[in-house]
Amino acid sequence: MRPLDGITVVSLEQAVAAPFATRHLADLGARVIKIERPQVGDFARDYDQTVNGLSSHFVWLNRSKESLALDVKHARAKDILDRLIERADVFIQNLAPGAAGRLGLSADDLVSVHPRLIVCDISGYGDGGPYASKKAYDLLVQSEAGVLSVTGTPDTPSKVGISIADIATGMYAYSGILAALLHREKTGRGGRIEVTMLEALGEWMGYPLYYAHFSGAAPPRTGPDHATIVPYGRYLTGDGKSVMLGVQNEREWASFCDKVLGQPKLATDSRYDSNSKRNERRAEVMAIIDKVFSTLTTEQLVEKLDAAGIANAHLNSPEEVWKHAQLQARDRWREMGSPKGALPTLLPPATHDAFEARIGAVPEVGEHTESILRELGLTEEEIAELRSANAISYERREPR
């Protein structure tokens, strides 16, 4: 038994943020009914075709869900949505600003009729304020939230290579929904959760916000190196590869100087005996380290760092992470179904000793439309009429 078995989530979702939240709910056993556009589906299905013809984003975000392909603007759609939501515990949406309200699906409308329903609204900037109607995409919100200003090299502000605005927002939606379900158990009432991309990244930007406001200057952009801790970052080895390492305190600095650099007296050198001094003389410290590291291979350096108790890591590519020995040793890979056959997938990060996460198939567009509409009480004739009007679409597939 999984903790969200028996919980039904209806999601008007697209792209990343809401699908990320609902996939995690599905991992815990929730039934997630994903409403998509007839024929074409969630536009994230067309971001690429790299996974045996499927989109890498869509495969990542949509396992274990049921797909209902419905034109939400069709005259009959409101009745179908009402029937779905009447049976649901959670309704989540990340449509364009104001779209849910125009469909009669605002939190006020829904909770007034269904007081136990939990409504989660995801947006870029929230209901009010001067940005309320502004479109928001991940890269744009990274920029608006200041992430680009502290990421990259001194010459080039850079985006983070994954969709952190969407992921942060999805995680806060997920945890907010779990909290709301607990609250409902205590009070019997649902309510509204609002999560915005700007505020999610605003939380993650806490350190540079405090640092910049009270120091008068933002943390510098230092590429792969830490902005204020030295040594902490990327270092080249004699065989032309890279090793990441981090020294967090003076005890580690002393061990690093002795067992890695072979210069124990450097630890008490008055020019370098505190992190603030090493940060002021970053170029000097880097030169000392580079001179030693240039004589070592990557594996020799890693061996010395491990022996000295200095945290370190390889600078892995995505393919190297896919084959990572630690993920293999901990048996983190599973298999899921998809419209293109079986695919590997990672278990979610939180491991519970009482149950394993559900790993269901990635759905085809509208794969569950017919079965869901029958469940809602629509007749074969009504379903056929909706299909002929292109208000729905579905595919009959063999069970997976």
C-alpha cells in the first residue's frame, strides 16, 4: 500500500512545473488524470524526439498517469470536467494567466462547490501585482529572479542547464499538496494553494539576496568555482581531466596542505590561514594548487583527496551519470512502459522502507479518454459524438 492510494488528482497541466508535481504524487500512488489537447497533447510531447521518438521531457515527467484528451473549450467539456472534479481530491493547473478562471475553474468557484477539494494554481508571478498577466518561461524567470546574475563566468551571465524555475515550483506544489492533504485530514476542508515560479526561485536565491543586500555587492560569477570559498571548485589534472573539490574549514585546509599538496607549513602561512584571506588571494592559491595537480593524474589526485578526507567529485557528463556506479550499486534503475516500449527510469530520490514508488507507463495522447468517459457515465453514443466533433481523441491500446 502506498500513502496516496485512493487519492485522485485532476491536472490541467503542460510543460514542466505541474507535471513534475503530479508525477511525484503518482509515484506515491495517486491516480493522476492528465487533461491534454486532442490529437496533439501536452506541447512538451514535441520538445524533441530523442527517446525512441518520444520527448525526453515528457518521458521524464509523465509516467504513471492517465491521459484524457479533451478540448476544454468545447460546450460539453465543462460538464465532463465537473464530473471529474466532483470525484477528485486535488485539482492542479498551470495554464496561462486567467485561463482557468475563464473556464469556470477558479479556486473560488471550485472550493465553494467542493469544500474538501484542494486546488493548486501554478503561475509565473501570481494573481496580483504588476506582473500578474505576464507570461513566464523557465529561462525568463531565472533571469527575473537573479539566477543569471550569479551564475556563469565574470564575462557571461549563464542560465542553469536544467529547468530549475520549473523544478523548484513543481517541488513546492508537490510538498504544498501533501501538506494540504494532511490539513484536510485534521479539518475536513480543502482550499487553495498558490505557487509562483518567481517566489519559488526567490526562496532558492536566499543566500545571494542576503549577501548582496547587506554587503552592497552580489557574489561574483566564478564559473565552476565557488564564489566565496577557496579552494572549492574545478581543478585540472596532469592528464587533462577535471576534478571538483571543496575545502570547508581550517581543519580540512590543514589536511589538504599536508596530504595532498605536500606542503604542511602552508596551512599556517599568515597569507592563507583563513578562508577570507584565501579568497582575497584566490589567484595565488590557485597557482599553488595548479602546480601540484599538474603532476598528478586524475585517479592519483582522487586517491590523495580521499585519503586526506577532502570532498571531491568527477566532472561527469550526462551519459556518465546514466552509467554511474553508485546508482547501479544501489539498484536505482527500474523499467516503465511507454508508447515506444519499455524504457529505463530512476526511482524517485526519497526511499521509503514500507513501500516502493509506483512506476507506471508513460501514456499515449488520449490513451485513457474512452475508459474515463465511460467511468463518468457517458454513453457510447455521447463518446462517439464528442469524437466526431474533435472534442476528444483516444487510442485503443493493449494493456501495459
